[in-house]
Amino acid sequence: MSALDNHETLTGAVPRMAPARLRLPEAVTGILLILPAIALLLALTCYPVLYGVWISFFNKHSFFPQQTFVGLDNYLFLLRDPQFWSAVWLGCVYSVSAIVLQIVLGVGAAVLLNEIFPGRNILRAVVIFPYVVPTVIAVILWKWLLNSQFGLVNYLIEQAGLVDQPISFMGKDWIMASLILVSVWQFFPFVVIGVLARLQTVPGELYEAAHVDGANAFQRFIHVTLPQLKSVLFVIVLLRSIWMFTKFDTPWLMIQGGGAETYIRTLPVYTYMRTFAYYEAGLGSAMAVVMFLALAVATACYFRIWQREENL
């Protein structure tokens, strides 16, 4: 028996018990652990969105604190604004054309790079190059190439005898085509990466069976390759649609230093100009809300069509 035990026996002291620890249910513990992440998400995502919706009901200056509640006047103004509808139309032309060309070119390049040939790995690295080039560098490069006075593109087509005089690619007749060309060149590698990754997981037995059945290369592509790419193309088209319709930097950089800005003034560019050129933050927020709602509705319809096809 130790000295401490003897002392407690002689004095009649009762041994002290360790205090019981408070145990929280696992569900509560999990919620407490993810609360910081939820708070950060709300602060960085939900609050700006809700604040933008709130400001859209005000006539607010972009920099000064003056604001006046106007209700739905900003939205009613957009319905009557021809520049708004022109921006919507130009944005649709730009995004749809660029997405279609990116998908066609990206799928074709991925199918080619999936084959075995000398230098395939080097070519794969080269194809990804446009996607890693900063947007400002890509636009400056293409504006040099498409220049009507010293551009390489005009020089080549003139030497080939296709035109008698240089084409003004930055003019009103060609500026949209030039914008689409730059966007397709810069972003089709995204499609290549996604499609190529899926092609490498397609069982080779499917192509062997199709070849035995007498299917040619085109038939194998239609009946074997495309069905296997259905899921990845769904994601690619969804992401590219959202990104292209809200694309701001490429159109904005393309119109700098030229006089054809109204011909590629897409909705994001027009929203920026209303907010920071005309200092109408309320009207700019209303256009941003309209953009958000349009994309949300289009995404919901896209998912509904996809689920319907999956259930067939």
C-alpha cells in the first residue's frame, strides 16, 4: 500500500473521480467539422449572387453609394433595349458556333491521337499547347496573324491566289468569324483531353467484333465510338456551353483597338460596359441575373433531355 493510500485510509478521504467527458453524436461532430467550409462557400458564392440579385432592383451608381429602389424597372428596361437583345443574339451565335466547332475538331483530333503512329506522344503535347497559353497572349498572337497589313494569314492566302487584296479580319464583316476562330483554337484541346481519356478505356473487343461483322472505319465510329463517348460529351457540352456563353476576356480583348466592337458585343461584354462604362451597377446586375437564369433553365432542360434518353 502506498503512502497516498495510507493517508486516504487514515483521514477517511474519498478518492476523486475523473470528470466525465462530453461526447457529441457523430452527426453533430460531422456538421461542426464542415461548418467552416460551408461558411466559406456561402461567403464566396452565395453572398455575391444574392447581393447581385438585390442590387438589380435598385438604380445604383457603380462607385458612389447613391442608390434608389426601382423595383422591376431595370428588367423592364432590358425588354425594351435593342442593344441588350443584340448582345443576346451575338452571344448565342458566338457560343453555339464555337462549341460546335470545338466538339467536331476536338473529337476528330482525339480519335486521331488515339491511334498508334510514330510521334504520337509529341503530337499530343503539341495539341494541348493552345489551352495553356494565357488568353491575352493568344488574342494578341491571333490579332497579329490576322492583321490586314502585315498578317501571315493574309500573306498566305494572297500568295495562294485566293484573294486579290487583304481581308480586314478585324472589320465588321469578319470580326465574329475571327473571334470564333480564336476561341476554337484556344479551347478545343479541352475536348481533346476529355474525349481521348474516354477513348483509352473503350474495350478493343468492341472494335474487333465490329470489324468481324464487316463494319468499315466510319461505321465503327458511328456505332462503337460515339455511343461510348455519350457520357463524356454530355459533360463537355454542358461545361463548354456555360463557359462560352459567359466568356468575357476573349471578346473584350478582340475589340480593343478596333472599330467593330458592336459586332461582337456579347452579353458579358455589354454587362461590363453598362456597369463600368455607364456606371449603372443596378442595370448591370439585372443583366447578370438574366444570364444566370437563362443558363440555369438551359442546364435544367439539358439534364431533363439526358435523363429521358437514358431511360429509353
